[in-house]
Amino acid sequence: MIRGTKLGGAALILAMVCLGSWYLVAHSPLSARLKRHLPRAARRLFVAKPSHPPRIANLPNLYLWAWERPEDLQFLGNSKVGVAFLAKTIFLATSRANSNATNLDAVNLRPRMQPLRVAPGTPLMAVVRIESLRGALPGAYSIANSSPASFSSDEIAHIAKEITATAQIQGVSALQIDFDATLSEHAFYRDLLTEVRKQLPPNFPLSITALASWCIGDRWLNQLPPGTIDEAVPMLFRMGPGTREISSYLAAGNSFTVPACSSSLGLSTDEPFSRDILSGKISVSDAPLSSLRVYVFSPRSWEKASADQSLKDLPSWHEN
């Protein structure tokens, strides 16, 4: 046997040993514990790209949020980047004081009031914002506490109908609900999401925004019936008092623990933490940013020049 053949055989054996070791680590009962102690770059060797549920698998990997202000996004020009636009806001008052009032008297609707311009063929996602406010309808509700009024199944069905109506807007191919539900509102929100899913066509995508805490410690989203939502978008901006703790947790190499939160991110162009994620300075997922669905918020109306500057490092943006 010549020397080259011996070296080739040794290399093959070494490769097989390495492959076997990788398999044992990746599939052993200790694998999850072992991988938590590896650097994020090393953990990616064991983590497949996140698989988006079938209903949202074909949606763009980049969406720009268009909030309640005039927006001209015709510069997008094609179907590589989507627009998630605020279509409706639902205000829920809390704590009924008048026993003769129905809970639906506490539901106040406001449609989008500002113009939105997009190029033909731009993927559109209708966003419904829910606000739970004490005393939103004076005279019907007291402000004794911050717990939401108890809605019956018929009343929840009515609210869900108002949400799902936005799916009928021309060009809309997905729906997103934005609700910063408090702990006392989780049961109401769970029932509402379940009802929204029932009312939507079977293959229609349903996304929700998620407080970062829902994706790390408060695991109430895991209690939703399977298939209720297709993704929960961790909102990594405007995080309030917990900003430092959550940013440090993720920057240290920790990941979201709730599966629904593992395939998307919500960022903003005006916060350092978001900008570091967009530029690749900070990684907040075991999966590469290019495999996640990224939603980006701008505090001002979108313009092509500012969008190019803010999103220059995103692969999906370069395809635009």
C-alpha cells in the first residue's frame, strides 16, 4: 500500500470518527445540556435552519412595518420584501361598572386613517393592534382595576370577526395581531386567538407579536392549541424596564425557549440593540439571521435612502 493510500484511509477514518462523535453529541440525552455551554457559533453546527410552518413558509423573510402615518413604499418594487401595515386598532375598556352594559359596549374600533402606497404585487400583511385601556369608554367601565372585563364566547367571536375582516382587504396574504397582553389578559387572549384561527380560512397565515418575556420565561404561548398561530415575533425594541436584562441575556448567547418565537424577530431602526442585530454584531439566535423572518419598524415614514442604510446587511434587502 502506498503512502498516499494510507493517508487517504486515515483521513477517512478520522472523518468517520468526527461524524460519529457529532451524531452522539447531537442525539444523546445530554445534547441539550452540552449545547447550552457551547458558543453560539459552535451550536449552529447542531441546529438546523428554523422551519417555518407550511402556512407561512412562502412569505417573505423581510417585512417593513407601516404604522399609523402616511407611507409611500412604492420603492420596494417587487415581491422580495413585504409590508405589514396597521389596518385596524381595537380598544378594549376594562372592568364593567354598569351591569346593564354589554361587554361589546367596551369595544371601540378605529380603522387605518392614513394613506398607504405600495407597488403592485407587494406582499401585504394586515396588522390589528389591540389596546386594553382603563376607562376607554367613560360611564360604562370603572377604573377600579386593570383586569379586562370577562367576555362571553359570543362576544369573543364578535371581536375575532372584526380582526379577521382585515384578511379580506385586497392584496392581503397574512394577518398579524399586536397585543401586549398582561398576565391577567392571557386567558382572554388565548381564547381570542383560538377563535380567530377558527374564523380564518384553513391555510391563511396568522402571526402575532410577542413580548420578549413571553419567549424566555413566561411560556404561556405553549398553552395555545397546536396550529393556532404560525409564529410569535419577539419584539426586541421598546422593551421597557426589562431592556437591559433581556439584551444581556440574548447577547450572552442564550436563546428563546418558546418554539413559536424561534423563527422570527421584531427590530427597530432607531435602537442600538436592533442595529447591532441587523449589522451582525450581535447574534440572538442559534440560526443565522438570513434564515429568520425579520420585521423592521421605523419611527419615521419609510424612505428608500434611510431603508437602504438601515437594512444594508440583510440578505433579503439585497435581493430587492
